[in-house]
Amino acid sequence: AHVAKLKSLKRLYLEKTNITDKGLTHLIALPELDYLNLYGTQVTDTGLSTLAKLTAAKQIFLGETEVTAKGIASLQKDLPKAQISPDPVKE
């Protein structure tokens, strides 16, 4: 919730933290966020629907999370200009 107050934040490194799908909801308040690293977190496909609202996103890293290939494909469809790291993910 504290991060959501940083409206000009462009890069956010949350790898190997305790962030969950619920915590991702705070990120939609960051209109300039273009880089997000969620490697090694408990984020799931449910949380990816929140990330789809990050229209400024250019890079999102999701390795070693609970997301599936289907979830990443859906997010890529919502954010076609973003580079979304699909590897490694659960099938």
C-alpha cells in the first residue's frame, strides 16, 4: 500500500518477496510503472488480471511464480507491447 503513493515509480523489484495477488492491486495506482520483477513470488493467474491494468508496462518477470502458461498468454494479449518473461513457469 505504501508503494502505491509513489506515483512516478517506473521500476519495481519485488522478486523473492511475500507479495501476493492481493498485494498486486496496489500497483494499479502506479501509472508510470514500466518494469516489474515478480520472480520467485506467490503470484498466480488471478493476480495477472490486475497486472493487465498496467498499461505503461514494458517488462514483467514472472519466473518461479505460480502463474501458468495460459495466464501469461492472456496477460500478453492484454499488454501486447510488454515483454513478459514466461520462463520458467508451470504448464
